[in-house]
Amino acid sequence: MNVRTKLQITYLIMFLSTLFVGGVAIWAIDNWNVTANELTHAYHQSLRAEKLRSSIYRQIKETLFAFMDGEDAETLGKEFNQLEEEIKRQFEEVDRNIRTPEERRYIQELQHTHQQIADWIRNLLTQLSNTADVSRWAFEYRLEKLTFKEQERLIELLKKYYEGEADRLVQHAASVEGLSKVLVILVFGLVVAQVIVFILSTHRWLVSPIAKISRSTEIISTGNLEHRIDIRSRDELGRLAQSINKMAQSLREIQNQLIQSERLAAVGELTSYVAHNIRNPLAGIRYAAQVCLDDLREQDYKGVREALEDIISAVDKLGNWVQHLLSYIRPLKLNLVKYDVHQVIQSSISMLKPKLLNQNLSLELDLQPPTVEAFVDTAYLEQVITALLMNAIEASSSHGRISITSRIVQEPLGAGRIYIRIADEGKGMLPEVLAKVGTPYFTTKSYGTGLGLAMACKIMTYHRGTLTFSSEQGHGTVAEIKLPLGYA
């Protein structure tokens, strides 16, 4: 599964969970609105029922009082019908706002009872208009004690229904409120969980693999082609890691082939170089030995001594050359310690100070900052600086000037490097000579081995540093060391 699919699945899960919580939140809000509307409806219906109760009570009382006061039937009928119209409108208003079957049943029972009472009163008024023989006591008893109580009972039931509905809705609102609080906590927890999941998934699928690839490529770029990236996923970054591992493996194989080829070429070159450098001393030794034999025959002991001294000198030179050759061929074993590089420079200057004085050379130092610590093998680094300073002295004419400067250059990755420049004002070198400086067995000196600067370059390579030369004929030569400040 590639990274894009993984992220899409993560986003889909986050979207669906957000959609779910959003849907539940919308449901809770809608439920709250419905509950609030129903509670408002119950409250208004309760007010309408109370108003209806007052109107019915007023109708009965006014009809009863008018009857008791002896008003005629026609007047009673008009007053009764006016009040009945008002009650009818109130019933219609209550009926329009009915929402439940139970509520409708209570209203219909109340309407039916009231209609019976209204019909009974109308019949009574009809009798009253035809004859005045109507018992006031019976009218009052029937109207107030029986019919009014029945209506009062039904209205009380309706009011209790509305009160019960109000209590139920209040409890429902409380439960919705509790659910809303739970939803708020759930939404907050879900958001936190989504953020955590997003961060962890992004770190696992993107940040961590990219960091591993970055670190590994940095290690491989230093020349460690045995290093491999430990990413086993099958996404794009996993395939990229596999490609880099294959590239490192291929480079390692090519490097081994090049090393083998270079070794064969070096063996051939070394054989020729050794044969050349041994043949000449051996020829000199043979000639001196022949002279020694001739002088012995002639009993010329002074000539014998001179010949033996020439043999010893040739053997010493040959031994010294072999020692330099072995030092260059053998792999170096560095003893790295954290040490002040400027102290090493000062030590080399102290060693060569007599030569500077003999040639009347001036030395300019500009070492910045005063103390620069790096992980170095002090003996090997001193050997490099001494060799470079010695070459500068030999290339300079009397009363010349040599300068040694140092500065720190920061780098985006790592602890930075120290740049050390050793410049002279000698004759300089031709481009074709400059191109060969630092290669084994190349020298412009009649007494040189051609291994001094090659050894210096090798030492700097082991320190993960570089040694480069720049020169212009007639303007001197500059040797520049670039040494990492971190652990090599």
C-alpha cells in the first residue's frame, strides 16, 4: 500500500468520524429545538385551556346570575350565544394546535360535554320563553353542581395532561442537555484523537522514513557503501529506500572493481618504481665494491675505505627510501583525540624555526579564532603541516614571506570545517606540474622520494578532510587543508 493510499484512508476515517459526530450533534440540536417547541406548545396550550376554563366558567356564572335575576329568555339567549361564540373560537384555537391523539381525546371529550351543556341550556331557554314555570333551584343545581363539575373535571384532566407533557419535555430536555455535554466531550476527544492519529501516521509513514533516508544518504555520501537503509514498507518511500540500497550495492561492487583495477595498476607502477629506485643504488654499490676489490689488489686501503663509505651511504639511502615507501603503502591507524589544531601548527613552526631564520624568511600568522578543537591524530597532522611548511620554505627565496591563516566555515550539516592555508611567494608551478602534485612517486627534487605530499594527502583523507594546491608561476603556491571539526 502506497503512502497516498494510507493517507487517503486516514483522511477518510477522520472524515467519517467527523461526519458521524456532526450528524449526532445536528440530531441533538434538532431534538433540543423540537423539545423546546413542544414545551412552548404545551405551555401555550395550558394557557389556552385555562382561558377556555375561565370563559366556560364565566358563561355558566353569567347565565346563572341572569336567570336568578329574572331576565327574560330572549336576553339570556343573546348573552349565552355571544359567550358561546367566544368559547367556540377558543375551542377552534385549541383544536388547531393539537399534536397528540391523547390531547385530541381530552379536547373532544371537553367539547362534547360543553356541547351537551350548551344544548341543555338552549332547551331550557326555549322552555323559559314558552312558559315561566322553571324551577330556579333545579336550574341552579343542574347547571352549577352537575354540568359545571363535569366540565371542571375534564379541564383539570386536560391541564394535568399539559403539566405532565411539560414535565416529560423538561426531563427530555435535561437528557438532551446531558447528551449534548457528552457530545461536546466526545467531539473534543475525537478531535484530539484525530490529531494524534494524524501526527503518528504522518510521522510513521512520512517523517520517520524520510529522516532515515536522509541520515542514510548522508552516511553513504561519506563513502560508507556498506550502510543500508532499514525501511521494509512497500510504499513509495520503501521503494525509494530499496533503490538507494541497490545503488549503494552497485557502487560498492563498482568500487571493488575499481580498487582491484587500481591495485593491479599500482602493483605494476610500484614494481617499475621499485625496480628503478633499487637498480641505481645497486649499480652504485656494485661499482664501489669493484673499486674496493681493485684497491685491495693494489693495497690502496684509502680507496677501499672510500669505496666502503660509498656502499654504506648507498645502503642507508636505499633503507630510508624503503622506509618511506612502506609508510605510504601501509594503512594508517589514527589515534583521534580532541585537540587544539592551532597548537599543532605552532609545534610545526617551532620545529622549522631554525630553517626560517637561516633563509631570513618572515612568517605571518592569522589563526582565527584563537582556539579550534577538532578530533585529530596530532602526530599525523603535525607531519602534514610540517611537510607543507617545509615545501614552502624550500620554494621561497631569501627574505621571502610565508603566511599561515585559518578560519572556520560553518556547514548546513555537521559541525563545520577549519580551513588552513599555507602560502609562499616562491616561483610557483606550471599547470602540468600542479596537476601531478600529491600523486605517489612524483617529485621535482633531485633528492626527493615523491611520497611526502602523497602521504600528506593520504593522512588528510583518513581524517575525512582534503588537501588541495593552487599555484601560478611567478606568484607562489597555496596549500589548503579542509579539516572537519566533528568526529572523523
